[in-house]
Amino acid sequence: MSDQQETRSLLQETAKVKIRLSELRSAAALPDADPGPLLEAALVELELAVAALGSTGEDRATAEARSEAAESERRMLRTVFQDAPVPLFLLERDGTVRRVNRQAGALLGSSAGYLTGKPFPVFCDMATRAAVGSHIAGVFHSGQRRRTRVRFLSKHGPVFADVTLARIWVSGEPEPLVVAATAPSTREPATQEPAPEVPATDDAVATVVHRMDVLATATGMLLEDDSLTESVAVRRSARLIAAELADWVIIDLEQNGALRRQVVMGPDDERRTQVARMLENVHPGSGSLPALVYDSGQSVLQAHIEDLRTLGTTEGDLPVCGLIEASSLICVPLDDGERTLGTLTLTVSGEQGPFDLMDLGLLERLARNLALVIRTGRRYRRRMEVTERLRAGLLPRELPAIPGTEVSARYVVATRDGGFGGDFYDVFPTAVGWGVALGDVCGKGEDATAVNAGARHGIRILGRWNAKPDEVLSMVNETLLDQERFVTAVMACVEPRDEGLAVMIGSAGHPPAVLIRRDGLIRTLSGGGIPLGLFADDFEVGVESLDLEPGDTLFLYSDGVVESSDAQRDRFGHERLVEILAAHAAGPIADMPLAVEHALIDFCGGELRDDVSMLALRVTADAGGRSAVSGSAV
């Protein structure tokens, strides 16, 4: 037969194949079509085409004739393969997809270019993946056809299918290939009534709207978190993402130069809860995907997971992806714009279909928002640590024991702390006895802290050598004149007597101290004076002297006590303070400032707008005995 006659014969045969394939396609469209015979028929047509290729490939005389005939042969094979009424996959001996037809791409919801080059078993769920790989190897070596039932992980959700595997020899190939012909399974488990079909455009719009809702919900949740607690933000985000976008969510954060697992969130059942607890102790290794994403700062999307060890292994060498039945994953860096703080990993098992680029874009935005919250929280925490250290420097670590007295102090930070600064109190020895001081700086922040520290330490240092409070406060005033803030302060110099104490009190614009006698009589001292740091020439100190007998109490406080207001802007006031002090005149000394604190919190409804400091000094019955002290800051 000449080459021209051979070509005409192939063209005629191709036309006949098209007719038969069209008939098969019509048969497949029937409601009660049996997929088994259709699979066999499709494979027969493919084998006939391959056989034709083999027979016409012999004894070609010239390259030109062979080229013309080969083109006709390729058209026949292409026609059989592409127009088959069932999805067809052409596989190499290791299961790698060499080529797919249009129906196969439609079955999995992916393009032929994406499917080509990937292992065929990765498109199956975990329960059937290993068996499919074994069947492919068996068909390749034995040549015997095999049929198995699989659950494909399509982009549109899981698809049950019967797969028939057959070995074919193709001219020019050194080894045979395996063809996988698939059809919807006739043995799919009975489920609930199928949902009505939704147009593709409506489905796409619903998907986009859902992603936008998730992003808006997550962003609002993070912004509304007043606590700025990193662990709370991380767990809330993981819980939301697991509920809306994934089966499993894993968050790893950098600690001391290495990734450490923070949260593993999965389906809410007993077995998977145990798995989650176990995986919380499986930190990412150097070769795991989270470690690679963290080091590179680049996101990774694996629509179909090929290596089940990509997320590492457990202590028992079990692959994490296999343990959580992950078939598709996304891993994105938690990048705050300055540095990578960790990684966010999501996996699904195939019920929702594999992840796509839209999922990747959404997760990158969620990860960026979470990273910004983590960064803000860490900066806030560091600032609060600095604040506490600075605030601690304004207060004595412990109150010294003054012979013949009991001393108790309280420092309460404003509920809405506007920055460090606040009040101070101090007890220190003087040349003739002891000094007691309490003050309040105007304003908050670093500048206020510097002024506050200068006032406290100035009173303490000068008071050690000078037992006259008016002179001490005058010298401190001179040191604060170049500052832009002022301080109100009260200083009491205490000198022991045979019975009781002699006290000289100096006030620099501070609220007047209160004297509570042992018999319940209460007297408010004169106070007065000018705040420190305002004037040089017109500065004056209000001075008052008094004797304290056993059982008498001297109470010093900052203006945050009497100036506190409730929701109706009513002030706590001096009268309420006096009533509380009178009620606790005979009780333990520590109960007096504590009772004032509780009354303030209740009066303000828990919203204390200014720092409060209080100090109570009581003369004991045995003036020569040991003293008792207590103090705290909250």
C-alpha cells in the first residue's frame, strides 16, 4: 500500500472513530447509562487507535511519507483520546499524569496544564490514594486490567468514581503506559437529597462574598480586642479560620530564633481533639514547609499535596498531613511589614475542594492583619513592662519600720492608664527621726516621670539632713523650676517623744492631711502652700505642727481620691473620705486605705480616671515597741 493510500485509510478510519465516539457519548448521556461498558468501550477505541499506530508505523520508506502518515496517526489518537465520552488519564509507570482529556479536566475542575506532571493518586482522598498507586503498578507489570472505586478531590467537592486501569503500548515509547478511564460511581453512598443546581456565576459570587465576610469578621474581631493579648488574638483567629475556611489551622510563631507551635485547631470531636493536642508539641523542623515559608517570607499553595511529610512528622514518625487527612494546604508568612513573625498554615481534606489562588490572597491579608496585631501587642507589652519598672522606681520596694508606729500604703493605677508618671509616696530616716512624703505630678508620660522622680528623690535626699519640711520643699522647688510641670506634695517629719510622736507637716499645694484621733474625733489639717516648680519668689509652704498620741492616725492622700467622679460627674469628695476614715478608725491600719480604695472603685463604677496614692501612719500603744508596716501597689 502506498503512503497516500495509507493516509486515506487512516483518515477514513478516523472518521469512523468519530462516529463511534459520538454514539458512545450519546449513550453516556442516557439517565440509566451503565458506566462499566462505556469504560470498556472507550478503552477498546483507544487500544484500536494505538494498534493502528503500531501497524502503520512499520516499513516507512522516506521521512516525508512517514511525517504525513504520522500526522494522520496523531489525529486519530487525539480524536479517540480527547473525544472519549469518559474522563481519561494517560499515566507513566510511576503514576505521573502524562496527558488528560477535556472530560478529565472537567471532572477535577482543573486545567490540563495543572494536572499534567502530577502523581495521579494525589487527586484521590487519603482512603483510596495508596490503593490506587498499587493498582497502577500492578497493571503496568501484569498487563491485566483492574477496576477500583476512588473518591476524587475535585475543585467542586469530592466525586466518587469507578476507575478502570489498562496497559497500552504506544509506538515510539520505550515502556508501556497506563490509561485510567473513569465514570461516576453507581455505588455512591446514599446521602441526603441533592441540592438544587446553582449557576456557576451565582456560585462564584457567593464564594467571593463569603471570603469578604470572613475578612471583615476577622478584621473587626482583631480591632475590637482591647486587651492586645497575643495569645488571645492568635486563638480567636485560628478558631474563626477553622470554622469558615479550613479543616485544620496551624499557627507557628518565632521564639528565640526558632519556630514554635502556638495553636493547632481542627474539627471538634474527641479523636481530632487528641490529635490537635499531640500536634501542638510537634514544632516545625528545619525542612518542614512552615520553616521554609518563614525563612523565605514567600507563601506556598499546594492545591494537591504530593508529600505527606511536608508538614513534618510526629514522634512516632507519622506524617502530619496523613494524620490530619490533609489533601490541600496553604502556608503564608505572618509578615507585619518589618519582619516575619511566624507562619499560618491551613489544610482541607477535600470536602470543600482544593485551595485556589483566591484562597491564597485572602489568607495573606488575614495573616498580615494578625501579624500587625501581634506586633502592636508586643510593643504595648514592652511599653507596659517599661512603665511598671519606671513606676516601681517612684515607690519604695518596702516601707521601713518606724519604731512605735504602724504604716500602711496603697497605690492604685488609673483604670484607663494614660501613661506612666502618676503619684509617689516614701518613708525615710531623717536626722531626728523619720520623714513621710506623698506627691502627685501634673500629667503623664516620660516628662512627668522625670519630674516625679526628681521630686521624690529630692525630698528623700534633702530630708535626711534637714528635718524641717518647709526648708526641704523650698529647696526641691528650686530644682524643679526649669521643668514644664509642677508637683503637689506633702512632707511630714516625725520625731519620737516619751509617749507618741511630734509631727511637723509641710504642704506644697497638696490636699490637706486628715488626723483621726483614737477617740474617733477627726480633724482636717490646714494644708495650703504653692505647688513645686511653679514660682521662685512667691513660693511658700503651708506648715503645721501637731502631737500624735497612741492610737492616733495620720492619713495622707493624693487628689485622685477626692476628685474622682462617677458617671453623673459627681465628685467623691472630702466628706465621703472622712466618713470612711471614721468608720475604720478602730480597725487594723491596713483596712483604712483599702476601704477607701474599694469605695472609690464602687463609686466610679470601675472607671478610675486618675492614679491614687494613700499612706496611713498610726501611733501604737507601746511607743517604744516594734512597728508594723504594710504597703502595696495595684
